[in-house]
Amino acid sequence: MTYWLINAVFLGIVAVVAIASLASRRSPRWRAVGLAAIPLLLMTAVFDNIMIGVGLVAYDPTLISGVFIGIAPIEDFTYAVAAVVLLPALWTLLPPSRTSSPRTSSSSSSSRRAHSPHDSPRKGVESGQVDGKRDGGAAW
Amino acid sequence: MSFGYLAALAISITGMVVLDARFHLFFWRDARRAAIVLVAGVLFFLAWDVVGITQGVFFRGETPFMTGVLVGPELPLEEVFFLTLLCYLTMNFYGAFTRRAWLARRAEAEA
């Protein structure tokens, strides 16, 4: 089995997930996928050459196409292409969590605190925080 | 035996986590979904590697930079970290290029 044949099989799996995301109208933002592909492919070109150059990985010359970017077989770039389609498609296919994840600034908890009776003596400070919340949100 | 490559990968993954935390790109956007996507991605690429290795397409090179610890035939421990980095990097880029829309949606939800 050549490298390209193996890649075709795994790209088939990627295509199935991408089509599933299209069919369920939960496809990723393709523009973002395309933009992400540019630095990913450039970084693959740089780091794959380094990794092969220092001898982290080697290839059977009879099973690769013989097309190289530097010393990196062109087939290696299939990993980056697969990642940039498969992972965002999986991400958008999965339903979002109701409570979204770790947050550094807890704007919602500070507004909840504003209603706590303990904080009433610091009323002026609290209203300042509520204003600050809007600014904090925009800064992200 | 050397930890050079493993250390480089660990430092790079740490960088991904720092950027994620600062800009809310992946785990800091939706930790549960990120965990599923990352694990699924790493397993998918490991399977790809295993097929490539069993078919003899690629194999571990002769290098002084790896620990020599193998998680499978010709499959170095470092590859698991490399694939984690590849998946995290991919989703951080996707997160960065969707960030404006995500911020707008979140501002709407909080309004």
C-alpha cells in the first residue's frame, strides 16, 4: 500500500465527517478553515523538513510519490489538510455546551454579586463594575 | 536517550494553552467540545500513523533527540505529543479566525 493510497482512505473519513456537517447544516465556517490552512501548511513545510532533517522520521522511497517540498514528502501535507477540515467539522457538529468552560474574568458573577445584600455598602463600586463589564467584554 | 524533542513539544503545547486561555480559542471557548475534538483527532491520526507504519511507509528515524520510549511498534511516545500539538494548533487557528463572530454572538447572549 502506497502512502497516497493510505491517505486516500483517511481523507475519505474526513470527507464523510465534512459531508455530515454540511447535511446537518452544522458545517464549520469554511472561510476560517481556508485561512487556518495557510499558516498550518506553511508550518508543516518548515517543521516537517526540520523533523526529517534531524532524523525523527524516515520513509520507504518505494512507497512515496517522490514529490517533495524540500525533503518532506508531499504526502505529509495531507495530515494538515485533514486536520483543518476534520477538526472544525467535528467541532461544529457537536452541540455546544450550555455552560461554556473556564473563564478568566467572571463578568456574570460580578453582576450577580451586585444583587447580594453584603455588597450594598459598596453601591458606587458595584455600578462601576457593571460599566466595566461592557468594556471587559469588548476587550476580548 | 534524550528529552530534547519531547521537551520542545511540551513547550509548544504549553504555548497553545497560554494562547487559548488568553484569547478563548478552543478549551476556553467550550471545554467539553474541545476535549472530544482533541481526543478524537489524536486517535484518528494515531490510527493513520499505525497504518502507515504497518504498511512500511514510514518509520522511526535514527536520532539522538528522542526518549526511545515506544507506545507501539515504531511509534514513539513523542508522536502522541506531536499529534496533540497538531490538533491544538489547528483548532487555535480556527478559533482565531472565528473569534470575531464568536465574540459578537457571546455579546448578544449576554445582553
